[in-house]
Amino acid sequence: MPARRPTAAALAATASLALFATACTGTSSSGADDDASAETTINFWHAWSEPSELKAVKSMVSGFEKAHPNIHVNVVGGMTDDKMNQALRAGGDKAPDVISSFTTNNVGKFCSSGALVDLNPFFEKSDIDPATTFPKAMNEYTQFDGNRCAAPLLGDAYGLYYNKDAFKKAGIKNPPKTWTEFTEDAKKLTIDDGDSYKQLGFMPNYHGWESTTEHYFGQFSPTYFDKNGKSHLAEDPAFEEGFTLQKKLVDTLGGFKKLETYRSKLGDEWGPKHPFHTGQVAMQLDGEWRLGMAENTKPEFEIGIAPLPVPDDQADTYGKGYITGTIAGIAATSKKQNAAWELLKHMTTDTDAVVSFANDIHNVPSTLAALKSPKLKYDPRYKTFLDIAANPGSTTTPASVNGGTYLATIQQFGYDYESGKVTDLKAGLKKTAAQIDTDIAQAK
């Protein structure tokens, strides 16, 4: 099972921080004068809740306490962002000194509000260069406007799962590397059954589990904002190309209505009857966790994994993907920030600690050294995700002062465009960009 459920966490939690950015009174310079060598106890709040995950966190913390016998860690699991935010505002002895959140999209809020301290001074003090320690995309999504208020703590990489048996029957020898090849293969793999399908090559609709706008666009390497912080949605041709590609897939594979009718009858994304598991869908855009979930259902076909395709004119960038992940930071209200840094540094930069946690949680390691560690245990097919994470061409979505609101706005436009509610793409992109700018201005 995945340690996170990124799509739900990325968008649903955005609204929960709406008041948080202006309500927090913490500052990034408070409390960093404690003696980390003294006997002390710190609080670590995290969101993991499954028994195996809690065990993994306990093991990681135990390793830290053995290396730092003077620092004791009180661990509180299963904490939502809402609960963390309330505690970060309130402070006090029982509040967290270190937090870990699944909501990568809220880094901009955490940083701009002062809820989490700027970690740059801590990294400098420890002579650690984040740019050479973390994969490029992870290094990017843990900072906002020069403030590095978070560090990556494992990650998720997105790639292409495919049914090797279905490929063989359709005469397809290799996974597609460009979107043109992908479209052709998806069509070959689709077996119509009147107003439904016996097998669908790929579910392109934006409600199709992980087929969100941000995951598609990751392969086009777009620029979401210009140097002045204005939405680049209507200016960067990557967005128009991405929307056009997805709409072509929808039309080629039967049209929005037919696809939605089929989708509504398929299994749940997180259940054993996921349509890729059952063979009802031959290709799936998904994260690294899908392999274990699929194999647990004992599918009647061999599973293949490859990077997602790239635009035809970017064929030389094949191998990249979209990256997101769990973040960790130090509470601005903490009176034990130096001790908290020792824990954060251990969890996020110690190679053995990162590797061990990745092995236990089954997420992608979040340092370049851990990605290459011989101690990393994984199915050979899983290496695709390790390579995507390490690829400097892999992308993420930039932090914003209002969290993932701009991504939800883009996604909503995607729903309207794929369904035919909006037909003028260029005009729609301009209108959506204007809405994004308005929302950000209001948040500021």
C-alpha cells in the first residue's frame, strides 16, 4: 500500500489551510538557541497511520535516538494537516517541534505564513548543500520564494504501467516513448463492445484516477508562472499542447461520454478491483505504489513499467516524469529548534536512514545518494521510478502562496474542456490564467 494518497491529499487539503496563512504568528528566526547536546525531548507529528507505516516510523526514530541518546522523541502519528496547523498556531510543550505532511502543494503556505522555519541556515551550518543532496524536483518543491521551510522525506514518481500480455496480443513490442506512439498504442489496445469496451487501451479522462492535469503536464515541462509570479498558462505553449493531446486521446478512444460511462462502472482506485489489476484497462498512468497493489491481487498478466511518453519534439527527454512527495519541517513556535534540526537532518539526509525508511514504506528515496544505495531493496521493475526520481529533467509543480488552489483551477478547466463545455482552448486558458492571478492576489 502507498504511504500516501497524493491526488486526494494534494487538492482536498488545500482548502483546509485557507485561513492558516494569515492566522499563524510564528517567525522563522525564533527558538534556534537551544543546546542540541543537552538532555531534551522533542515532539514529532506525522500523518502515517497504517500499522506497517507506524512501525517504520518507530524504527527510523529509534535509529535516531541511538545516535543521539540525549534527544528523546515523542512520536504522534495519524495527524491531519488541520490538526498540525492548529498546533503550529498554538505552540506549547505538547505542540510539534517537527512535522511531516503529505501535502506537498501546501509548502508555499507553510513558508509564506512563517509556520515552519527557513531551513537554509540549518543546512548551511551543517555544511549540507540541498542542490546536491536532493533530486532536482524534490529540491524545488520544498521551498518558496527563497524560503526553504521544508525538506523532502521520501517521494512519489509517476510512470506508465502496461499489460505485457495485451501488448503482445496487439503486436506492440515496446512501451511507447512519444505521445504519438502512445495514442496509436492506446487505440490498438482498445477493444470495443458496442457502447462499451471489452478492453480499453487507456483511460484518458481527468477523473481517471491519477490522470490529472499536473501529471500529464509533467511530461511537457511547462512553466506555471513567469518571473513576476503571474500565471503562464496562456503563454507557455506546453499547456495548449498538453490539453490538445489529452482531448485527442479522449476523442480517439470513443469520446467523453462513452469513456465516462465505462469509467463509472469500473473498480475503485484503491481497491483490488482497480481496472488495471483486472485487465479492463491496458495502460495506466500511476505512481510507484501501484506495482505492489497490483501484484497483491495476483493479476492474470505480466506487468510492465516504463516512463511516461514525452512530446514528439522532446523525444530526447524520454525518461523523465512528475515528482511529488512527503515534506518535513520545523515548527516556528518550537523552543528546541536545534534539537529538532538534528532529527530532521537524520530523517531527510542520512543515507542509511532514508534507505531503510524507503524499504519499509515502499516509497521513492529522497536523496541522490539513497537512490543509488546498494542497500535499497526493490523489484527490478521498480528501478524505473528510481531513475525517474534521479532524472534532472523530471518536473514538479511550483509552490504557491495559496497552496494547490491554482492546480485545482487548472484541473477544473480540464474537466470543462474534455467534456466539451468549453470549446475555445486559447480563450479558456486566458480566462483560467486570470482566475489564478486573482486568487493569488487575494491570498497575498
